[in-house]
Amino acid sequence: MSEFICETRNLAIGYEKKRLAEEISLGARKGEILTLIGPNGAGKSTLLKTLAGQLAPLGGVVLLDEKDLSAHSGRERAQKMALMLPHTRPTELTSCFEFVSAGRTPYTGRLGILSEVDRQQVQAALALVGAEELADRDFNCISDGQRQRILLARAICQQPEVLLLDEPTSFLDVKGKIELLTILQKLAKERQVAVVVSLHELDMAQKISDFVICVSPEKVSSVMTPQQAFAPENIRTLYGLTAEQYEAVFGPEPTPKPQQDTQKPKPKFEHYIRSGQKLLRCGYTTGTCAALGAAGAARLLLTGHEPETVALRTPKGIVVEVAPLYCRKTGLGAVCAIEKDGGDDVDVTTGLPVLAEVELTPEPGVTIRGGTGVGRVTKPGLDQPVGEAAINHVPRRMIADALAAEAENAGYLGGFVVTVSIEGGEEVAKRTFNPHIGVEGGLSVLGTSGIVEPMSQQAILDTIQLEMNQAALCPQEVKRLILAPGNYGLDCLHETYPEFADIPVVKTSNFIGDTMDMAAASGFAEVLLVGHVGKLCKLAGGIMNTHSHTADCRTELFCAHAALCGAGREICTALMNAATTDACLEILDKAGLRAPVLESLLSAVQIHLDRRAAEKFKVGAVLFSNQHGPLGQTRTAEELLKKWSVN
């Protein structure tokens, strides 16, 4: 009988066919804490996800209770093993109690109804992590430190024999870190849980660890004692530290060693999404880079210490932690550079340094400016007014939030002036649509989620086909379908026609023509396409893939149909030079031409929709605008709306 509840034999880990490490043999015993240490991007998260079964081994085997992990059912695995990751997606209207109770899913059955025993387990888990007072709070409205406690409580709720934790002390202050690690010791010693945890705080890891695994880009070590793992020479080699760097943090070595020549590995953002049978690595936006840079520069000014890494939680709920390219003081303040990482997405900005130069001001508040390589808005209708730096409102909020956190940590009551620059941005911007839409002199600092999620075209089409298959199964007398590139049009439609809530919806992304073909193959009889005028106006030109890389003729189409409706040269020129379709609508409103031009556009949209449908089904389109609301519908859409409203 094995002494390990969880072990690996000749394990190889990685993504797709790329191996990050191999020949990994480790074991975790009940009642002990096994700690993973090592630099960012070396593979600690990948190893933990493989142990948890989230990633398939590229070789070898993971054993849970002496049985191949893959041979356990999902429920069996969840009753024996829990994984706590350092981030989670935002949830809608979920209390902390409800969030923690999700840990009882392996015991509640399909309906998820909590028994009295389940509720007691939830309360006990909240009590153990000291979060009882958070039970009724909205999970999205608590601090990062409180969120870590709730995540741990959910894992404890599963009553696991093996608890896997990836950097659970992220975003906790010193007291919070100590309290959380004390809980882990209690779980291991009193409840005989096998704890496997990755940590960056070496001093704390040294105190709580029974055994240690060192994870470097070159290899994963065998199981070591704390004395072996935290020996000065081993730590210097593992993190690529010089003798001076080591002594600055840990003090002089008992026996000085010669300086190591090893280059410190650069951390890599490790968050992946599945695309078909592939895993694609996500990246982070220029807005995230700017916010990280602002945090790093502010920390240097407020503490006097150059940060090794900077981190933030993106609007998507995912934590990004990276090492700056450099962080140094300037004449007026400090500047921190973050390298843009687009992951596996094809992005011309990947690799560009995004710089944030920060100055301190006596008055509270944050002023954000655009420097070299950041474009300036020259046309109305964009996220920022004409004349402002093209730094959108979400990145501006991220920068302000990051600076507020640094100020709070340092007890600073003043304000900041931030200048965001992008090295090489002016040249790269010439290869984008920025000059056409009214951003001159550089790139836009963008990002609504903070994260870049790559997706191959075929993967998106596969996803659409899956949604189409599910929609086709909905019981209906007449097979009806609503198509939409995104959420905005759907929200407007359901506000206007709440009775359509039972009609299945399929998101088309930019692939409107392909989705219509799928609808025909699935036997739908009536189809309503609902979307923003900025995308759907392209259908008037017969363009069925609305991605801007394929075609961007919005203003040209508005201009052509305005000319057909009698617009003069001045109006046509203004339309051609407009930055957005909303700006086009404002021009038409001033000329009193909105109604006839939209009617002409919608007529052309209907012609091309009918041509693509090829009499397989009836199809019409409804157009909306963010600023102007409902704009109109094609002839067939009007017929369908009336018919659907009746029955």
C-alpha cells in the first residue's frame, strides 16, 4: 500500500505537444504540506492543474489514492481533491454563502439542493477561514483578500483529502498571509489533509513546509527537505540571483558563494482557453500593461523599492502578475515599462513596451495623459472626446484603481499624474485602422476585460455550430431563431419584445453568413438577425463576415446610400470622414436624411440576406445603436416581428 494519497510517476506536463517539464516524480502524504517554489512562468500552475486533472498529462501518470486520476469519475475526484486558483470569473448576484456552497456540488446531486448537513459544512468552512460575516455579501463586492478566504472556504467545503492551492496568498497583507497559512497547517495537522501549495513568500514557505518541490524552467526537482530547498545556493540558482541580490533580501550567506551567471527567467502569463482540441494562451491588453506600469512606478516612488513583480485583478476577474522590463526613477518621478503580451492572439502590439511615468502631486486625484506612441482622438464618436489621448475609459479606471491600491498600502494621501507611452507605437499604428477611424499619431490603449482571449476562426465556427445544434432541439411549432453578433441588440430586443424570451438565440460573432448557412442546414423556417448598425450595415454591401480585418466599409455605404437619397457633396464628404456609424447618424440627422438613408440601407440589407438564405427560410434584420437605440428593421423583419408578437 502506497504512503502517498497523491503521487506522480514519470509525469510530463505542458500544453498541446509542448512539454514544460518531464520525469516528475512526487508524492503528497496526508497530514503534510508539500510546497512548490520557483520563478513565475516556470510551470507551478501547470503542474497543479495537471495534478487536479484540469490538464491531461503529456506522459506518465497521476495517481489519486493509488488509482489513475483519469479512472476516477468527476464526482469521485471532486470528493477527494479540491483545487483553489488565485482568480475566478465574476459571478452575477451571488452571495459569498452561495459561492462557497458550490463546493458541496459533489454531494448534493444534480439539482444542487443543500441539505442541513451541507449548510453546516458551508458555515463551518466560512468559520474556519474567518469569513462568517461575509456570508450575505455579494461575492463581486468584496476585497481581494476577502475573496481569497471565500475561495479557500469553497475548497474546504468539498471535504477533500488532497487540497491543491495556486498562490493562495496573492493580494493578502502580511496578517492575511499568516492567517491563511495557519489555516493550511490546521487542515494538514488536525484534519489530515494532504496540502500541495505554490508560494512566492520564501520565508513563510520555509516555516510551514514539510517538504518542498523546486520548479524551474529547466526541470522540476525531486522532493526536498526545507533545509535542502532553502539553502542559499539552491535559492540563488533557482531564481537566478546574484550574490548581491540574495544578500539584499536574505542577508549575508554563512559561506559566500561565487556570483551566478544564470539569467533570471522572465515570467510568462499562464491563462489558457480551449479552442477545439487546442489550448490557447491568453494575453493581456495595452490597458492592463499601462495599469501595471503605473502601479510599479508609484510603488517605487512611495516605498523606495523597485518592484520585482506587479499584479492586478483585471475587469474579467483574472489576476495578471508580471515582472517589469525596468522600473527606475526619473527627474520628476518614476517610470515603469511592461511588455505587451498578446498570448497566442495575432496582435501587432505584442512585444511593445508600454511605459507609465508617474509623478506625485499634493492634491488627491489621478490625471492621465498620453505620451509618445499613444494616439490622439481627431474625430467625434469614439470612446474619448476629440483632442484627448486615445486611452479608453476602462484602462483609465484600471490605472486609477491600481494607483489607489498603491496609495492605500503606503498611507499616501496625495495624487498622481500618469503619462502613458508605447515604444514603437507610432510606427505600428500605421498598420492598423487607427488613422481611418480618427486616432492619429499612435496606438489606442484599449481593453474592456483586461485580457486578450485568442480564438481560431474554426474554433468559433465550431462553437456556433454547437449552439445551433442546441437551438434546433428547442420544441417549436414553427422553427424560429434569433441571431445576434453580441449582447447589446439582444438586450434591446428583449426590452421591446419580452414575449420573444423563449425563442432560441445563437451568437454569430462576425460570421453572419456562415451562421445563416448553419440555420438553413438545421431546418429553421424564420430567422431574425438583431445587431448594432456598425456591423449590420456592412450587409448592405453583401459583406457576410463583419470583422474589420475582412472589410470596413461602413462610412462608404452610408455615403453611397445618402447620395442615392439626394445628399450633396458636403454631406457625403462628412460621412466618408466620420469615425463611427453613430457619427454618421448625427450627420444625417442634421441634414434631415436619417429616415430615407436608413430605409435605403435596410432595403439593400434585405436583398443580400435573401440571397444568402436562398429561399431556405425567411430572414430579416433589426438594427440598433448604442447612442440612438432602435433604428429600424427590414421589410421581412417587420413581418416576422408582427407575426411573432401575435403567436
